[in-house]
Amino acid sequence: MANSRIEKYHRQKKPQKSHHKGLKYLLNAILALIVIMVVVFVYYGISAPRVNSEILQSGGSSTIYDHKGQEITTLGNENRTYITIDKVPQTMKDAIISTEDRHFYQEHLGFNPFRIFMAAINNLRGDSIQGGSTLTQQLIKLSVFSTKKSDQTLKRKMQEVWLAVKVERNFSKDQILEYYLNKVYLANGTYGFQTAAHYYFGKNLNQLTLEQMALLAGMPQAPNNYDPYKNPDAAKTRRDLVLKAMYNNHKITLEQAQNAKNTPITAGLKAYRPNTGVGENKLIVDPYIKEVIHEVKAKGFDPYRDNLKITVNMDTKVQKRLYEIVNSDEIAFPNNLFQTGVSVVDPNNGAVIAMIGGRKLGDVQLGLNRAVQTSRSNGSTMKPILDYAPAIEYLHWPTNQIVRDTPYTYPGTNISLNNWDYSYMGNITMRTALAESRNVPAIRTLGTVGFDRARKFARNMGINVPQNEGLSAGIGSEVSSLQLASAYSAFANGGTYYKPSYVSKIQTIDGFNHHYDPTGKKVMSEATAYLITDILKDVVKPTGMGSQAYISGLYQAGKTGSSNYSNEEIARNPSLANMSKDTLFTGYTKNYAIGVWTGYDQPNLHGLDATQQKIAAQIYQHLMRYLAAHSNNQNWNKPYSVVRVTGTNILYIRHHRPNNIPAHSTINNNNDNSANEVVPNRGRRAHSNNSAEFGTDDDNRSNSDWDNNSNSNSNNNNSTNSSPDTTTPPTNGNSATNPNNNTDNNSNSTTPPASNTPPVAPPANNGQPPTQ
């Protein structure tokens, strides 16, 4: 019996033991969770960004000035007038504290878990306008972290609390409040309450009325929502909540609150106007300022914190004129999706005068700058840079150098190359080939120069051509409008390349000036630059390929360019047939070089028809006409190293006289002291294009007449029906046979390659007419 009672006792105790064991596990789990959270908190805290008085106070905004010293805009996390806490009226302090952190002066931890919980409850009930963060935490957000909702992570929250604790330990309450009220954003480009007082009411902070202070105190939570100009009703509702909070916090009487509440929101409010650096002006200068920021950072400064005075090369009037051209109805743009990127450079020093990164962009700021993007082909604007200038520089080609415009196949492939019109002109001069943008002679020229040597030449002009693009880069590679304007500047100034620059001077807060004077690099002879310029003058004549850029009486030169769609792209979207993907125009005078790109951000959805292909040159023309009206119209002086054959359009480099000069022509030595030289009749003439500027010669000389010229191609073929040429080796031993699929007016037909390694297939349908 006794044993039975003992067994019964033990059976009754077992469940109780199990219950205590479960509670123990729960407590251990909670303790382990707490330990883990503490460890994670400390880990995240230790890895948090550093915070000191400089960061909390911030040095102030950097100011940007144009080349004439006129203020353009300000940069930085604030555009503000700093005010110390002793200058802030008590009523303003009461309004801020009652709104943002009623127990600010009583709390010393930096955060309040109980307040976070109660704020959530009270906000649901409508009894409070405060959030869960203390004012110290809000200061940390403004100083260290992004305010984007996507950045509100657990790690960020833990680091915010960690830093708030540190700030509370190291700074007084008045210091924290001072940092906060000078840093907070109050819409319309204003940072800090003193700045806002001036902007909205034209007064100092201590001159504001109660209702005006309440209006400002209510804005930080959602500045744009409570903007009194854009949302006056919402601003008044928010202001009245601030007045209620001040009354509940015993800072004002009921009568004061009621009187202020009955005051219209517009009382004392100044008329709206764009703030410095925001609004319309900000949109006008935005792409330029984006590049300024990059350049200033590259020079080792922080434009957002260093309180700099930055002088840039922008001409504000030119910038505004360019913005007007591309955003008005001055040019018949097809729609608002049609885009452009335009760069204006001073050829004599590389200074970027103006830049537009797009059109009809709305309020987008620091977005895609299409003027500097290098993901689109520059088409035939590459030909002077990579093909013909190296041929003149290294091979001393004259303008009447005979080049072959006959059927052509890329060496080592079965990929044939055609011209934009699917026809061939036979043997023509270099002048004709470049001015009329013939593809086949350009590629043959590049092959003769040597791809590697030509790449080096282009690299010296700021354009990097990838090795794997091969010979097809001679009719287009990925080059921006800024790179084109800067490269063509070397043609304009006689052969010196200047790296494009935005910043001319930076003054630091201690008053020290850092000047940035341009340093040019001689990349070609004066003769090369002059011959290219003389040919490109033909492009911008009324009958030239770039006639849309013609300006009567102006000495200028330029080149058209476009890229077309491959068969594969058209198969995916048949509506792109007979359209161009990109069109470009680059032109220059002695004073300005302008690069223009036009196209669509989504080229596989939209293409450029024949009319739209003219717009790039039209943009150039409208802008250059404005620039020309405010600058000297000077022609280029022929250097001594260049000889012109009188009565013709033939130019050649002194001591490299071609054999195919027309009979009985006179050599014009220009600056040479010797008399003009009469060329004897050798019974042969060179083919010449019909130039409006110089005399013409209708007789064509035969291939055999040119065979003795050391600069000639050895495999000339007069027949346009001859078999394709597959044996054009580079003269320097380089072999580049990989055509890409980004070409200007380039009509390639593709057949299966002969080797087992297929080449990159170029477009097969590019038969579009050039920009006319």
C-alpha cells in the first residue's frame, strides 16, 4: 500500500517538473535573444559612420559661379544662413520642441522606446503630431543617413540609436537643437529656419509672428506637402496642429493659439519666386552642374561639405540659349521622347562653355547626361578622327589622294561593306570620299594607315577605340558629343588637343585659390588640321551633306554622322526599317566646337526617319548662329607647311607634292618667298569633285597614272563590278578584322564566314540617306 502511494506521488510530480523545464527553456531563449540583439546592436554600432561637430554642423553650401563671376547655383546638403542658438527666439524653440520632441530637454539617452510606442498609439488616435524619433535621432538622420524609405533598415535604425546616444553624451541640448534647426529642409531649396524666414517672409527669425513660426515649425515632417505656395490648405492644417501642440505643452495661451489660427496662411508671405539654384535655373544648368560635381570631387574636394567657391567655364547666356533651342518649338521635334545631348567647347583651351543632357526632362535633376554618354555610335563623325587625319599625318596624303570606292569585304571574313546609297563611285579623291561620307574608302584608308596606329592617334584626341572593334570602328564607335566637340577642337585650333574642363578656379573656406589652367597636347601637325578643316568646309555648304548646318558668310566646318539598325533589330521591330538609330553633327569655327547627338533613349522602340535625321544639324545651326553673332568671324590661315594648287581645290603638304596635279596648274606657295611654280603638262589629270569654292577638272586620270605615287593603293580597281577586295593589309603590319554593328550609313551584307570563327555581324540593311 505504501509503495502504491509513493508511485502515485511521483506520477503527480512529473508534469510539474515538465512545466518548470519548459519555462526554463523559454527564459533561456529570451535571454539568448537579448544577448544576440545586444551583440548585433554593438556590432552595427561600432560599424556606424563617425559623427563629430563638423558633420553635425556641416560647413555650409558651395557656391558655383560662371566664367564672368555671376552666381549660378549652390551645392550641398543645405542652402542656408547659419544662426546660433542664442539668436533663436524662445517662441521658435517652443514651436519646434512642442512639434518634434516635447520632452527634449528632459530626455538624455538620445532615444526613448516608450515614446516610440506611445507616439504610434497617439498618432492613431490623433492626439499627437510627434513621431517616434527624438529630435536627436532626427539630427542623426539629416547628418548621416538617407531619408529614403528604402533605406529604413534594421541596421540603419540600430546605428541611428547608437549615434544618438553618442551625441547626447558629447553635446549639450542647446548644441543639438542649434544643429537641427540649421540643418532641416524647409522646401523650395531652403535649409534651416533662418534661411526659411528670409525666403518666405523676408525677415529674420526673431521678427516672425507666432503663426509664421508655427508654419515653419510644421514643415520639416513633409516639406513639399506643407509648402504654403503649392499646398496652402495642407500648410494651414499643419500650422494649426503646431499651435495646438504648443498650447497643450503650455507654451502659449488659448487666446494666442486662437488668434494665430484665425490668421490667413498667406499673411506676410512673400510672392513665390524660384530660389537660388532651384526652379527653372536649376533645370537649365543641371547637366553641366552634374559634371562639375564629378570634376570637383576628382580634384580632391567635397562640394557638398567644403564650403567652396567654384568658378566654372560656363557662359550662362549660351547655356540658356541652348536650353531654349531644345525645349521650345523653335525646331520641329517630333515628340517629347526625342532626345539630344549637346556639348559646346572652346577649341583654344578645352573649356566647356555649355552643355545639355536632354530635353523635356521635367523636374529630373542630376539624371542621365546624354551629352557625355558613350553607349551610342558616333557614325561617320569618326572618319576625320580615325581614318583621314592619320592618313594625312602619317602618310602625307593630299586632298586629291585617290581612294577606291569599289566593292569591299572585311579582310578575313565574308562580310561585305556597302555605302549609304548601295552604290560605288570608283576611284575618287580623299576630299570627295570624306565630304560625301563614303564608307568603303574610309575603311580602306584605315586599313592602309594601320588600325593600331590610328587607335593611338584617336586616343591622343580623347577617344578610346576598343581593340576588338576592328576596322569597322572607322565608320563609328561609342563616342559622346563632348568627346567629339573636344576632338574636333584640335582641327579648329591647328592640332592641339585640350582635355574638356568645367572648373577654372576653386576657392576654399580659408580664402586660398586653386587655379586650373588648361594644358594642351600637340596631337597633329598644323597641316593635317588644316587639310581636314578645308575638306569639312565642303560638308556645310548649301550643297553639302550637312546643308542644314549652313550659315551664310560664316567660316565653319563640320561632319554628319548616323548609325543604323541591324537586320536582327529590324526583325524584332519591323517599323524600324529605313530608319536611323542615332544621328549626329559636329561642327566648329575658330571660336567654338559643337557636338550634337540625337535619338531615343529606347532605340529599339523608336527610330529616326529622314526628317528627324536632320535635327542634329539644325540644333547646331541655331546655336552656332547665336554664337557667331557674339564672336569674330575668322577664316583659318593656311600654314606654310601646306601648298594649294591655284585654280583647284587641291592641298598637299610641302615637300610631298602629288603626281596627279592638273596640267599647267600653278602652285600657290602663299607664305613662300619663291615665285609660284608652274606644273609641267605630264599628260595626266586627277579626278576631282565639283567644288563650289575652287576650279574643277572633269578629266579622270587612269589607275596606271597613279601607280607611281608612293602614297597610292597598289590594288586600284576602276570597275564597280569587280570582285571584292579582301587584301588591304595595314601598312604597319596590324590586322584588325572584327567589324562591329554600330556603323554610320553602313550597308553591310552578311554571308557565312569562311572560317570557323564567326566575326561580329555588322548591320545588313543600312541603306539610309545621309543627313541632308
